[in-house]
Amino acid sequence: MTAPVYAAPANAPVEPATKQGRFLLEREGVLGPLLLLPAVVYILALVGFPLILAVLYAFSDVTVGSPHITSTKDFVGLANFRVILNDPVFREALRNTIVFTVVSQVIVVVLATILGLVLAEDFKGKRLVRFLILLPWTTPIALSVLGWFWMLDSVYSPIDYVMREVGLLGPHTPFGPARNMYWLGKTNLAQASVIAVHVWRTLPLATVILLAGLSSIPKDIVEAANMDGASYWRTLFKVKLPLLTPIMSVAILFSIIFTFTDLSVSLVLTRGGPVNDTQVIATWAYFKGIQGGNLAQGAAIALFMVPVLVVIAVLMLRLARRTETT
Amino acid sequence: MAVVETRKLTKRFSDEVVAVNEIDLRCVDGEFLVLLGPSGCGKTTLLRMIGGLEQPTSGEILIADRVVNNLPPRARQIAMVFQSYALYPHMSVYENIAFPLKAAKLDKAAQREKIAWAASILGIDELLKRKPRQLSGGQRQRVALARALVREPNVFLLDEPLSNLDAQRRASARDELQVFQKDIGTTTIYVTHDQVEAMGMGDRIAVIDSGHIRQLGTPHEIYEEPADTFVATFVGSPPMNLVPEGDELVGFRPEAFYPITADTPSDTSSVLRVNVINAREEYLGSEKLIYAEVNGIRVVSRLPANVDAGIAEGSSATFGVLRSNLRHFNAETGLRVQPGRVPVLSGAANA
Amino acid sequence: MVTTADRTMAHLPDEDSGKYRVMTIGARVVLYLLALLFAAFAAIPFIWMIITSFKTDQDLYNPNHSPFEFTTPPTLHNYTLLFTSTHYLTFIANTLIVALLVVVITVAAVVPAAYSLTRLAGRWGENLGILIFLVYLVPPTLLFIPLTGVIADINLQNSWWSLVLVYPTFTIPFCTWLMMGFFKSVPWEIEEQAMIDGYTRLGAIWRTVIPISIPGILTIVIFSFTLTMHEFVYALAFVQSSSQKTVSVGVFTELIRGDVYFWQSLMAAAALVALPVALLYNFFLDRFIAGFTLGAVKG
């Protein structure tokens, strides 16, 4: 049936333009940006603009009392940075931030790997263990650090009590003769405590991300390794861990950001003490900028986080792109 | 009259990718038109443009003689059934079928009546309270059809609606769908990559490749008079044999290619004799295929299973094909041509 | 690994099977020990918190009493004190209302944005999505100083409204990313079908995509809620008067007066918020992690 086809007149009626206006919202080119607008405006106004403002502040003389840049006279060039860099407290804060981040994250990598492998096995009570292990991440940080603050109390620390009971602390003991460690009162112990709490706080995140990675390793790869007679350890180091590298990188990049920019741990635990020994960039920016009212210097101090953030953002983008193509 | 028409319809996804290239197509009232082609040939894009889900780059789409390029899908008086059936998972079967009626602001009583009507046509009265996930593939397909039916559209657009069914169910669904379409008489455009569906169901078939319509015609025309080598080899299983002969390709269907034995004498004026080598037989139950070579070119013969051709593995034999069954194509363009000379084929036997 | 070893064993001669044993008793012991050790490390501050909150003064403030036992019977006095003589209930109320408003703003901004990025933005949608996600990584400690100026300019200093305004800056980016994952799992054909069936695009979204994505929306509701409960830096910087404080900051600044600590009430206050939030978080953690893995792992 080669149907006798009927052709519509060449000038068939087109829907009139007035009617088309009604369908404007159907167009992807119109609707797409429109739906995106609120979120983008929000982010630009309250993240983008403040970021620019942070830079402007850093080169100005604004304070809480006069928080406006009204004329070019308010710009003071590099004065803030000169003051900051000449301040030994800032240099110590910068050093502490880097040391705390590096040391805590090295520990997190090791512990998260061990903990991830433990949680990958089946055992009784695993759900409870998982819930408990996640507590440091799932609870509001200021409140949980308050718990540590009390754990490390100079007189009533339960850790000290246990040490006394087993004969490590008190008269005639290895850590004696004092009856208390004064965890947050001595430089090294305070710094170690801050690092420990950072480890405690970010370990759950790194672990669960790693676990997600572990469960995504194709079973047949591990099975093939087992078939070939590889032992548990050989499979672990030669097969599993290499496959986990990208996901582990993601986990660590997040952990680094959360640790590097953190204010809560040092502030709640030690308020930067003893004598600035646990001061970090964030706490120092807070003390200078908010408590001291010198917004300009506070902003300049906080800007020292930016290089690290940029590097991490770039690394993340690379990782995201790589996972996209595979 | 033409229910659906496209004029120089083109869709470019990027500079290199032209999914649909200046397609002119007319689909008449009540017709079952099949768009047939390999995956990625542009047939689904064409259907989606007719449905209003894809904006054409250029060209016009007419439905019921109105240019609808600027109309959204809902204003085009069409119904579509997707490959996945796209049933709304959060609604019951009843609510699924009622969904387009609600959009049309039909009152509840009229909705009920119409749903009952559609459900009885498709035999799904028992399923109305179920959720889509509780249905089999075949049931889902019927629900999707019922939902399309209640819209009383100008045209049904069906995108591979049988490809999610298992092989057995597919054959009966093919039959049902065809009966259903003839009963309700609604113009249907049906996209498939399955030539059996196309041949069995289509009033006409448009064979599409790389964004072009290679041939538009009845199943008979498509099979017997392929317009080019693409159509000749895409339609038919196994495909048409193509043997080079000078600047032409000589084509013949496997079932028209048969072994010549002593007791099947034939005169050379009406039968072309071909000597083949390396013959090999494949038994398929209902039929058998014989693979062989002519001058290095693979050819296939299809015979009823009960024919004993007496061909030993790897042997040579003489085959014949009626000259009226020969089709000629330009070797360069692949287009159908009238025979330039009487074919002899290099491997032809001199009787 | 366990099942694999099982299966492999069946094909091996007996003398070899020892090598492929599922897990030796020693390994099991190590496993349990490690699990116990990590769980204790994670949970001890909270256990100590809870025990403390029920202790009497004479029990708690005697260094010779075991901190893990009740030498005198447990008391609810600290909780009564917390609820009657502190602003704790005000803090809770402030926190809840801030969280509620933040959730509303977040959902209102995130659902359309995520839809737009997955469905309407074409190829650059995914990249823009990643970019928005990276905004989540801009830390509050970098922004709180300029934002203090902004908040002062619009006269919201010392009011929890400032938090309502600022918190969506971190909930929107993360939740947009999460929501994109959900929308990607809804087949396009469902909404196309609805558009064919007679609805506008917005009508189709409202009637099909949104109902199907309810679990996803619930997830972002929970996350904007918990992220708000977690926040500390902005609340510390913007709000000074007790009547406007949220829990994290209120407990930290108000219940510690100089050097006098009401430890039991303080711990009660922390535990009462921390544990419910942890429970809520835990329910939805897997989806959260799926977002964090940047799509490297299918959640």
C-alpha cells in the first residue's frame, strides 16, 4: 500500500506568537536558569560576596566599631599582614595548624584503614559498634568536645583515676609524684590532646567513606586473588588498598579541610592555651577579629587558610573528574 | 489526510552529531507506520521531536495540518508509550490511567467510565488497584496502552514497546497490538529495531539509517525491492546476499538461492547458475542454512529443513537463482540500479 | 571474603584447606578486640557525660571515688537544675526554630536547583553541581569575619535570625549535591510521559518527580537539620545575648561561668542534644556518605 499521501498546504497554520508566550516556562533554556537562580543568588550573596569582603577587609582598617570601608583611606595595604607576620603568636598558630593537621591525618589514615577492615567483616554487635564509632562525627562538635574537656579535667579526669588505680600516677609511680596529669595544662600534653580529639572527630568520616570504597571493590577481583592462592595480607596490600587509593584520597581531603579550618576543638578544649600553645589560625582569627574587634586583622589571619583550600579543591576536582570518566 | 508530517526535519546534537537529517515523512490517517533502523540511527529522536520532547534544529512538524514546532507535548493531541512504559510508580493502575484525564479536567464519573472502557479493551480490569511494581512486563505494557488510549489522541507514538518483553510474550503481544490498532483505528507511529515487528505490523515501513530515510514503503516493497544495499542487508535474516559483479553488486535473497541437483534441470535463460565452494550446512530445526563462498564472498542459502541438499562439509556445489529474483545495486553508492548487463558472476557455471 | 574462602575450600584437597580457613579463632579474637577498642575510644566521652549527669556533687567531686560508679545513688537533680535555672530550654527552642527555618529555605532552594542541574542544564549541569558542592568546603572560619560585618549592616547582629540567613550557605551546597543524586535515579521518561499526558513541565515535576523523590527530600530535610544543630562558629560569632543563643554556643558560654563549672548540668545539656542528633544522623548516614564519595562509589 503505497498510500496516496496527502500533503498539507505549504503554508500550514503556525501557532500564533501570542500563544507561544504561555509556553515560555516549558523551554529548558528558560526554566533551567530560573530554577537554579535562588540557590545561586544565595550562594553568591552569602558566600561569594563575603569571600571578596574577606579580602577587602584584610587590606583595610575595619573594626567592629567601624565595620565599613567608606573611602580609599580605609585601605592600609599590607599593614595588617605585616603586623600579623611579626606576631609570634600568629606564627605559632600557623605552625600548630599545620602540625595538628598533618599529625592527626597521618594517624587517621592508619586507624581508618584498620577500622574499615574491621567493620568490613561480619561479627555480632556490628551495628552497635558502628553506631558508637560514628558518634564523634554525628554529634554536634562543640558539645562532644565539651565532653573531652571534662574527660581531661585537671582534677577529676577519669583517665587520671584509671592511671592512679593501675599505678602509673601518684607518689612513687612512673608519672608521679603528682596525682594528676594536667592534660590541658602542659604544652606537650595539651597539643597531644588537641590532636587526639581531631583524630577522634574525623576518624568516623574517613572510616565510613573507606567502607563505602571497600564494599564497592568488585567481588570477582578479590575472589580471583584468593583463587590464585594469595593470603589475606597479600590480597589486602596488593589488591584492596591500591584499589582504595582514590576513595581514601577523597576521605582524607575532607578530613584535612575539617581539621585545618577547625575552630571548635582548640577553642572549647584549651581556648588556645596554655599560653597559645594550641592556638590555631581559626582560633587566632576569632580572638583577634571577633573578641578583639579587629575585623581587618581577623580577616587577614583567616586568609592564610586559602592556599590550602585551593589546593584541596583542585585535587577534589581532579578526583571527581577521574571517577566520572571511569 | 496526513495526520503527521515532517518537512526537512533536522536535529543536530553537536557539529558532528546529526541525529535526524532533513527528513520528509507523511503519515496518513489510520496508518500503522513503522520507523525501523539500527540503534542510534535517529528513529527515536524523530519520534521524540514529533512528540514535542525534543526541539528540532530546523524543519517543520505538522500534526493534523498545524505546525506544532512551538507547542509543548501536552498541546499536540498525541499519546506516547515509552520503551520502559514509564508507569508512575507512586500511583495505582487506575490512577495511572486517570492521570491524563485529570489533566483534561474530566469529571470523576466520566473518568471512571473512560477507564472502564480502556481497561476492558486491554483486558486489565482486574489490575486496576495494583501498583506498577506488582505487574508483569506484559501487564505493564497494556496499562501503558490503556493510558495512551484514554487520551483519544490524533496519533499514538510507540517507542519500542515490546522490547522489554521476553521472546515468547513478544510474539503474542505483536499480534494483540496490531489487532488493537486496527480496532481503534488510530494512526500509529511505531519505532523499532526489530525487523520482524516491522514486517509483521507495519502498513508501511520507513527504514532509517544515520538520520536519513533510506526507503519508505510497504513491508513487501521493502523486502522485495530494497532501495539500496543498506535496506537489502538490514531487512531479512539472514540478509540478502551481495556479490560484486563489475561496478555493480548483485543481490539475491537466501531463500531464492537453492542447490541445483541432477533432477532439477533449469534453463540458463531464466536461472543463473552459481558454483560455490566450501559449503557448510547449519541445521536450525524449522529450516537449514547453507553457507558457502563465491569468489571469496560469503553467500547463504536458506532451505526448508526437510530438503536434503546432499552437501558434504567443505564441498563444492552448484546453486541457482531465478534471474527475476536478482537485484542490482551500484557498487559505489549502494543504490538500486537497473542491470547494466546480464550477470554471469565470476563463479557462474557454464551449463 | 568469608564466602569466597568457603567456596574455594570445596575444591581443594583436605590438607590444603587449613591455609584457606575462613578465619582462625585468633583472628576472631583480634577482630573483637579491635572493634571493642575503637568503640570505647569513640564512645567514652559520651559515657562519661551520661554518668556525670546523674552524679551528686559529693560523689563527683571526690577524686577518690571511681568516676565510673555511683558511690551515692544517681540523681535527677542536675536535669531539674538545667531546666529550671538556666536558659537551656530557650537555647533548645531557638535551635529548633532556626533549624526549622533553615530546612524550609534549604528545601525551597535545593529542590529546584538540583532539578535544573540534573535535567535542564545539559552537560555543564554536572560540573556546575560539583562546583556548588565545593562551596560546601569553604569553611565558616574563613567567612565568619566578613559575615559579621554583613550581619551588622542588615541589623541582625545578636539575633538568631542571622543564623537563619547564614546557615543555608552550607546546607544548600551539600544538599543540592545529594538531591542531584536522587533526581538522577528518577527516569526522565516518567516526567516526559506526564508532559505527554497533558501537564506543563512544572505540573509534571510536581506530580511525578517530587512524589517519587520524597525519600530524597526527607534526606535533605534531616541533613539540613543536623548540620544546623552541629554549627558552632557562626553562632559563636554572631549572637551574644542569652535569649538568642542556640544550644551549642549556649551550653558552652552560659553554663560555664568563669571558673565555676556546673559539670553535671553541663554534661546533661550536651548529652540531651548530642545523642538524639546522632541517632537521627545515623539513620541517613549511608546517603550522606554517597554524597561525600563524589560519585566514586555508588551509594
